Amino acid sequence: MIIISGTETRKKLLEDYKKTIEKENLDIGLSIIQVGDNPSSNTYIRNKLKYTTEVGIKSELIKLDEDVSEEKVIKLIKKLNKDPKVTGIILQSPLPAHIDFTKCARLISDEKDVDGFSEENLFSIRDNNEKIIPCTVKGILRLFEAYDINLEGKNVVVIGRSNIVGRPLADALINRNATVTLCHSKTKDMKEHTKRADIVVSAVGKPKLITKGMVKKDFIGIDVGINVVNGKLVGDFAKNTYEKASFITPVPGGVGPMTVAMIIDNLIELKRK
Amino acid sequence: MIIISGTETRKKLLEDYKKTIEKENLDIGLSIIQVGDNPSSNTYIRNKLKYTTEVGIKSELIKLDEDVSEEKVIKLIKKLNKDPKVTGIILQSPLPAHIDFTKCARLISDEKDVDGFSEENLFSIRDNNEKIIPCTVKGILRLFEAYDINLEGKNVVVIGRSNIVGRPLADALINRNATVTLCHSKTKDMKEHTKRADIVVSAVGKPKLITKGMVKKDFIGIDVGINVVNGKLVGDFAKNTYEKASFITPVPGGVGPMTVAMIIDNLIELKRK
């Protein structure tokens, strides 16, 4: 059984990004918009600022009050869309309930859409004409590459049909010639699907959703779940699945670390355009 | 075993459409663009003109020479986009090799996109925010409704990943809470998937692609294939699958007749906006 290390993969990627940015003399600016003071957002943002800065990106955090109006957020996005110093914009989720995240995030121009959440970028995956891919999805694809996992003809079960993870991931896997089954909360008998899958991706956020009896021997597990149990981070795969896996991403240290690396990947892609 | 009759379903729908158009006094204009003189296109177009005219739609065929430039086709589309008498535009496929169908079809404005091929309309399905749905996909969804086939929690195998049938159909079925497996030419062991499916949709165009041994008892079969064998129209399902089906769409007389009805459905939807 091989543990797919997102931490190790990221480390190598960051070195490459740093060299690329220096060598090509890329002047990249990232603006992160945060509304309020959500503690987990603070952690994510701290990481985004740290890693982007380390590779030579000029990153700024724009922190708005919890009770800022949606209109003001929109105005800010429109201003940043026009600012030539800004290569990419991230609207940090979650937002307070009075602001529509999807609506606002989709106002970020396609050319500055680091997260790959714009309609054009999301549709480009569905259309097999990929442009900017959402960071979590791209991170998973990079892990497959890093560990030489060939997707063609593989039976993949993706669990979770969110607009920015499950569905674009399914689209991207179909583009890579995998046979994809998309499961979700209304799926009857999940085990019937996971049991036959060469690769199981869980993006639900439910501890022990996938247990040993639900997977076949030598399956490949990609764990996108992030759950806190007794103060510890765990994924969606129960620990007893590991013994049956040929490859598996741990939590923490699997998909998570890749996401921030893919922000940099997307920023370089946006800058080069 | 119940034969799902697209012909019968269409008949009822056409009566409804006719009444709706009269009652609401809808002034609907359809422009069909044909390039060259493809014989099967001629048949399809003749049908489109016939049925739309019968329900009270003003339909016109604009026939261009086989060697017309792409530029001229684009110019025509742009002109029709602006013409207030035109509710909907169809660019009849196939086009000659020197004209890019996808590119041209996507220039039809979202508001006149009867076929549902525009990026916005296709993405609306992927985004679970459905606008104009491609006619073949919508026709299949209507057949499920007409025969009270509930999709929630059903295991559906869709074979074929085209941009305008397989993929948007998979998206629409996920929106309706089905668990969907999308198979295609690179799928290994198709039978392993179809054998377990409550519903099998084949949109490949290969006679006898699905045989008796590949389906389970009481499966539901949706046959989108149109093949000519010894001068006869046949679908992708072998005849011996019928005895195992609870419901099945025949070829001819199944999905095919619904497509032209959905052109009218979409035209009414576009007109009402």
C-alpha cells in the first residue's frame, strides 16, 4: 500500500513554481477577499498567503466586516477585475448568509478566476476544453500524475455532486477516459458502487463514510473529506480501508496540501495568458 | 413489458402545443439554416417544418450552397439573432467539413437557441439551474414523465459522452437524483455496468450494442441509436433485450419522434421569456 503524499508532492511543485516565477520574471499579484473572521477561513488564508509569498507572488488580504453589504463585495470584485496589478482574485468561502457566494464568485473575471469557479471555466471542463480547473480538482489530477496512476478505462466512483468539486471532477475524469459513476446523498446502496470501483473519490465530509467492506482489494482511495473528530482531522475513509488500498491519500497530508499549490499553478497559468 | 411510444406521446404533446399557441396567441418564428443537400438532413428538416407549421409556428428554411463560407454562415446567424420575427434558430447538422458546427451553433444567441447548444444553456444543466435543454435530452426526460418513471435513486447507465446528448443527459439525470454512470468507447467491460443498471440509455449508434445478456430483468431501456441495417431503421438495443425490459423505447417510434416535439417545446419556452 502506497500513501499518496500531497505534502511531498506539493514540496516539489513549490520548488518548481518558485524557479519558474524567477526565471520567467512573472509579476503575479493575488488578492484574497475575506468577509468576517471565520476561524477556519483564517487558517486557510494564512496558508494561501504563506505559500504564495514563498514562491514570489505578491499576495494581499482584503478583510471586510462581517456585516458588509453584498453590493460592496461586488464593487470590490469589479475594482479588482480592472486592476492591472491583480493577476488573480479569491473570494474566501464561507460568506455570511446575506451574501450569495456563487453569484459573487462568478463576477470574478475569467482571466482572474484563480479558483476556477466562473461559468466559463467550469463549463470548459464539461466541454472537454479545459481552461482554469478548480484547485481541489486540479490537485487530485496532479496526484494521479505524480503517482503514475493511469485513468483510462478505470472505473471511478465519485461521491458528492457539488458544483465545484464532485461534478467538475467527474467531468475531468471523463475527459481522461475514465468510466465515472457520480454518487450522492440520494444514491441507494453506495456499497454496490464503491465495491466495484478501481478508484473511489469521496468528497462528502463524513467520517467513516467508506469502510473496509465497501471497497475492493487494491482499490485507489482519494479522500477529499475534512472532518474534525475529537479534535483530530480525519477524512471520509475509515482507517481500516487502508489495508485494502493500493494507493490512498491520507487526511491530513493528502489532497488538502495540493489545493494551495494549485492556486499557484492557476496563477501562473493566468499570468502567462 | 411496456413499449414507450414516442409517437403517441408526441401526438398528445402536439395537440397541447397547438392549443397553447392559439390560446396565448404566440407569434413564433423558426428559422432553419441548411448548408448543402444532405439527404438525411432533408428528411429531418421536412419533419421539423411539417410539425412546427401544424401547431401554428411560422417556419422557414434558409438553404445555403454546399461551398458557402463559414463567414457567411456566421453573418446569417448574427442577422437572425437580431431579427425580431425570429424566435428560434436551428443550424442543421451535419455541416460541410470547412465549417465548424460547434463554433457556429454557439453563436446563436441564448434567447434563440432552440437546440440548447449554447454554452450558457448547456452549462445550466451541469449547474443544476436548467434553462433550454437539448431536444433529444428533453425528449427522453419527457418520456420518463409520460410513463411515470421515477428517477430518484435509480442506477442509470448512459452510454455515449457527446457534448449534446450523453453528457447533458447525465447532468440532467444527476439533477433528478439518479446515480449516473457515464460509459463510452474507452469503458472496459460495458456489461459489468449495464448488467446492474435500472435504466440503460444508449446513444452510440451501433446495432446490437446492448444484448440480452448485458441487462438485468425488468430494466428500462432508452434507445437513442439510429442505425440503418438492410434498409431498416434499428436502434442500439438488440431485439432480444425487449423480453427482459419493463419499459423500452423502440426504434423507430421511441426517442426520435420526441426530438421534433421538443423543438416546439423549446420554442414556446423561448417565446414566453
